[in-house]
Amino acid sequence: MIFGATGDLAKRKLFPSLYRLFERGRLEKFAVIGVARRTLDNDDFQQSVKDSVLSALGEKGNLDEFVSHFYYQAHDVADSSSYTSLRKFANQIDENYQLDGNRIFYLAMAPEFFGPIALHLKSDGLTEVKGYKRLVIEKPFGHDLESAKELNKQIRSAFSEKEVYRIDHYLGKEMVRNIEVIRFANAIFEPLWNNKYISNIQITSSETLGVEERGRYYETSGALRDMLQNHMMQMVALLAMEPPIKLTTDEIRSEKVRVFRALRTIEGDKVNDYFVRGQYGEGTIGGKKAPKYRDEPMVDKESNTETFVAGKIKIDNFRWAGVPFYIRTGKRMAAKSTKIVVQFKDIPMNLYYQTEKMLNPNLLVIHIQPEEGITLHLNAKKAGGHLDAQEVKLSFANTGSNAMNTPEGYEKLLYDCMRGDATNFTHWDEVAYSWAFVDKISEVWENSKADSFPNYQSGTMGPKAADELLEKDGYFWWPVGDLEVDICK
């Protein structure tokens, strides 16, 4: 059951992802009930599903068969009688398709409806099934730690923790899932994956788009809550976790939680030493003029909301003591890119130099989007000449004519949910610890006016203070453009 089935998420992501699973033979006995306030008949809803798949994937031969499994039910999320009708309809569909009472409730709705819907599902009998029941929830999971606790209390009164799938679409991205394989399946990396050999790790997630029509939501969220609390913190945890005893959901989640527990708390006066906030001004992107954030629809003209965050995260444990994890994320930046750069320490003595030229550091770059793959930056001898070292790049791509077809993140996560694999969904403990970390920062920023906003032009890589954050440690941001390798060729 998809609550919010007429919304943008369902049309852009969920319907095309379900079709891909159907096309690959991973959906056989299934039915989908679309639930929303709007009045629609089944034919109109099925046409909407068909249009969304055509728009995303183009013409498909078995599309009519796929959409025949979709049904629609008009629904009032606050009215118990609507849930009673939905329960009767679901029982009928379950019997017709012989689905053994297995149900997934996907809440593609505004966050304020998560708790009330979960409570109604329980009280109005929709969770009384002979098969499994699972609840899928989109971010944001709360606005801060206290609201997240209240939401979790409501949801847990209807579903157990093992039945709750808090979706983070970054965890569905192929190269994010590949972090564990890169680390734990390669003898050349895991022995070096510590403070003895790594100088710093940088995580960048930059967007060229502004807030677009999301101004009202973004004013209450900002980049800190929208990106850092979930996506960025999850990548930090995967990079920093200890090797799990087994590659099981519980063991992997346990190691991620240990990372969150080891995060150095940043609060009070220290916040502005460790974190930088920014807000985009006017600029040019792709040859077109872009407005400043304060001129976007539904945005306060004196807004104090950050559209950019850069920070230094320290993990106080034996493996990572002294190694900074630098993160930056923002809107209206120079390039759309998400990548991780692991910078290894310099060798003790530079034997290969020409006129005091320094060697390039060894880098492991994990390309997450838009390209997917890994690049290893090494030093090697030039062809001919003396023993002068130059940088060489060894690349592997997840895209291209000779590589695998990378599944859409939602496709992978939906399939995991159907199989009962919660490894790439966030556990409540992860949510709670990350909110506890972020709340200390947001408390300072919300109580102090950022006089310099806007402080970076659209089409740049953020405010100058973000560069200075690394410069005082003797580092610099690895430019996104310079690390863009055409790994598809």
C-alpha cells in the first residue's frame, strides 16, 4: 500500500522502480493499492502509473500487464472509516492474488502523517495479517531528537523495530553499498584503513539545483537537517565502522552505532570552529542566471536558513583518533557530484622530485553520483627520461558498455524490504545518535544570526570559510572538477 500514491515521489521513483523489479522477474505475485485523498477510479490511476513508467523508462512491451496489478482507494488519513474500507479492500485483493497476508505500508507522505497513520493501521485492524507486515518511512524522521523520539514512540506502538524500514535513498546507491566491499574484501585497503596511514577523509555532496518548489520545507530544515543528519552521517559511519563479525543486518548496524557513539560532541563556542554554514546568493549556473536563496518562492526575505554546510567530524576511538572527516554539502554549487576522497599520508621521504616538486598524495576516490566507480591515484615513472614520478589513475566504472547495469536506489531498497533485509535501512539507534549530534549544532545556529548571508555565489563551491576550515589543518578540498574522471570511456 502506497500512501501518497498521487504524489511526486510515487510517480518519479516508486512506480518506475517497481516496474524494474517486475521486468527483472522479482515481482510475480503482487498487488499495489494506491492510497491518497484525491478521488480517482482504477483506470485513471493505472494510466497515471503507466505514464510515470513511460516518462522514466520509455516504451515497454509488458506495461499493461504490470499496471493491471495496481488499484486505487480514496482515503482520509484521519478517518477510521476510511481505514475500515481499506482493510476490507486489502483483504479482498490479498485473497484474489493469494498473497498470504504479506503487506508493506509505504508512507510517501508529509512527515506529520507518519505517526497518525501508523496508529490508525494498528487500531483499525490493517496490521492484523497472517503474513509479514512492514512499514517504510521516508525522511525526515523528526525535526530534532525530541520530535524523533515522539514519532518513534507512535510508530513502535503499532510496529516492532524489525518491522520499521526507515529509508535513506543514499543507502540504495550502488557505490555507497560498495564501501563495505571495497574495505573488507581487499587486503590492500583494510590494513591501511586507520590513523597510521590515512591523513583525512573528505565527503562532498554538491547540487547545482536550488530549493526550487521546496522553499517552505527547506526553511524549517536547512542543509544541516536535510543532508547532514542522514545521508552524510550514514556515509561517515560506513567509512569509519569496524569490520563486523558477520555481514548480517544486526552486526553491521551494531558497528555503525559504535561509530555514532564515538563522535566527538561539538557544542557551544566550538560549533563555529568545527562547522561552517552558508547561503547562496545570485550567480550563474550553466550560463543561466540563478536567484539568491532569499528570492526563492516561500522563503523569508531575511532567512537565516543555511543552504550549505561544511564541517570537521572527529571520531574519538583507537582507529580514527586524529583523523578529520571533512564533509560539505550544499545547493547551487558549481557541479552536481557526490564523492568520497580518502587521502593517504605522505611517504616519510620524497626521493622522486624534480626542482623540489612534491609528490602527489595517494588518493582513493569513490564516485557515487552522477558517475559511479572508484579511482585510485598513484605515482609512477614517466615513459623515458629519469626516475621522475607522475600521477597515474586506475579507474573502475559501474556504468558503460562493459560494466553492470546499476539499479536505481529505490529499486534496490524496495527489493530489500520485500526480502526482509533491513541492512541498508537506518535503525532507531542510528537516528537518535545522529540527531543528538546535529541538535547541538542547530541550537547554536538558530540562536545566532548569520550576518554575512548570502555568503557564496551560485555556481561556486561554497563560502571562503569552508576553505579556511581545512587550511588551518594544512589541507584543502580536493576540487570536484579536477577529480572528475571520464570513467565511462
